[in-house]
Amino acid sequence: MNLADSGLLSAAMEASGYTAVEEPADAGVIIINTCSVREKAEERALGRLSNLIRFKRENETYVCAVGCMAQRMGDDILKRVPGIDFILGTEQLFELPRLIAEKNNKPLVSTDMTDNLKFAEFPPVPDNSYRGLVTITRGCNNFCAYCIVPYVRGRERHRDSKTIIHEINQLVEKGVIEINLVGQNVNSYKHQDIDFPALLKQVLYETDISRVRFITSHPKDLSDALIDLFSDESKLMGHFHLPLQSGSDRILKNMFRKYTYDHYKGRVEQLRQARPDIALTTDLIVGFPTENEEEFEMTLDAVREIQYDSAFMFRYSVREGTWADKNLEDDIPEEVKLARLQKLIDLQKEISCEVNQKEIGKVRSVLVDGTSRRDASIWKGKTEGNKTILFSRDEDLLGQVVPVTVERADSWTLHGEMMG
């Protein structure tokens, strides 16, 4: 979501005459688009802002904090990082070009949550020359006990399907071959009589896009119709991100997740029946208030049973303003959280390695998106299952889709050889 918003904000800036630069020292405006999902994300953003504020003193550069942390903290950011020029929330950040033009000498803080459709005025911006992000919903109605997102992004607003299709066609004209439909909960998409499976069908049949992905899904809203599409549609990439959060039904209930582990496991089984080689990834939280050792073991058991390809794993972090912050004591000691998290990471690393061994010998369709950080002569790309694969080839393959045979694998990366 933040990448999509950053792309649109870049388009808004460029439409007002600004040009992107590589180095902060060359910038007239520096913008940090922030995240509030975890405390660590906010700490990193504040640290980055503190480092960048020197360019305001040295070059009279405008320094701006926008997005979720700006929405949540507002004026408090100025106490942490004095001198910031603009603090704009999730519905105000697209007003930045206008606000710069009207700038006076005082810092401007704007966190009005009134729905601002300014972002819809700008053409979609590719993530790069071959891959694009298209926002289909903004906000969230779920209000999970631990989550700050509904408070900083507001209630769900679902975009018109015709606008979405038009934007994808615009991206295709620019050479984009893979799009990712993004939203806090894409499964709940509903505009007039078009739900998410119907929208996906429109994307698949009414555009010339070659590869389609989406993120993120909520298990309680995952429909049979969406699962069935994975049986029939080859342009729909074989990767599904389905956050579990906990293997304990009691903890899931306390999190307000509105499903049980058995329900979740049933959805996974249906997905794998629809597309047997689908890559499944998830989010997991350890140390949620009152989680005991047995309930933590339930999460480990769930990870063993489901055999995720990979997972984003976190220790519980109190988010000020959430239901859990107001009603639950953060009663799990930090050292216990860290020990549980490490145990979970070690288990998932082992499983990821085992799952990736099954890729050996298979031919994967790879979108080449760059080169290895360690060796610029090695191409890097993503398989249908969104796995990173490295392979050697002399010619320029950037942005192309090529067949690659997997030859070896570790927990995080596949290694292969291009066919032909």
C-alpha cells in the first residue's frame, strides 16, 4: 500500500513540475512515506527523518513526513524531530504539491480523514518498467485488536472497477507485464455488483496484462469463487498470502480475527486442491497478551502442518489507540517474546528449505527484475510463486519473462539455469 501511495505521490509531484533525484543532497523536497503497523517501523522513520533534517539546514530543503505515522502522531512528530515542514496524513499526502506552493514559514500538520480522491487524478505509476501496483481498496473495516491500520487509513472505500481496468490498460501501454492488486483486504472488495473474484475476471479478460497478483487477503472473506480461479486462470500467479497470526483459537478470538484454525486450514486445503503447487505465505504474531506456552506451541504446530513457503513473523508490539492497547495488559515479558519469535523463525527457516527442495527440477516462468546484490553478472527474478531465483545468462534479460530450471535451493533463494 505504501509503495502504491508513493508512486501516486511521485506522479502528483511530477505533474507539478518536480523531478525525482537520486541523492538527498540534490533534493528540494524530501518525503518519507511512513508506516505504523509496528513500533520498529515508526522508530526507523523517525530516525531517518532526524538524519535528513540536516538538509533543511544545509540546503533549505523541505522535509516532509506523510502517511500512517504522520496520521497517528501528528504534532508529536515535531517534538521528536523539530523543523519538519509538512506532516500529512493518509488522506492529505496527495495535497503536498499544492501545500508547498502555499507554504508559509510555519510547519503544516494536516491529518483530516475526509476521503480525498486526489490520488485518482493521476495516471498509475509503474513500480518499475515492467511491474505495477494498482490500488483497488483503501482502508479496513476489520479492526483486529492489535492493528492500527483502520484508525490511520479509515474505513474501506472500494474503487470503481472500470477505473481499475482503465489504469491497468494504461500500465500495459507503458510496457508493464505484471500487476499487483493491493488493498488492506482485497477479499472484501465490492463496488456495485462487482466483488473481488468478478473484478479479477475483468482484469484477466479485459486487459492484456500477462501476470496478475494480489495482496492482502483475510481468511474470513476468502470465497470459493476466488479459490476456483486458481484452477482455471494461468495468468493468475500461483502465490497466495494468507495471514494466520496464531494457531490458537482463543488467541484468534481475542485478536478479533473472526475465524478458527480449522476454518483457516480448510481454506488452505481448498487452495492446494485448486492449484497443487501454489506457494503459500503468511503473517504470524507471537506474544499477544495472555498467550501461554501451550498456545504458542499451537502456532508452531500450525506452521508444521501447513508447511508455508515463507512467513513474516513478529513479536507483539503495542500500538497506541488499538483495542488491545486500551483493554489488554501487555503481560508477556520481552525476553519470552523474543525467545518464542526466534524458535518460530528457526522452524520456518527449516520448513522453507524443505519446501524449496521440492522446486528442484521444475521449470519456472521467471520475471527478471534485476541482478544479484553480490554479483551483477547473475540475473535475479521472481517465479510464479513469488520466490526469488538467481541464474546466469550473458544477454540483457531485464523485464523479460523467461523459463528457468531450478537446480538447487536454500531457505530463501532458488538457483537455476535458463532454458534454451
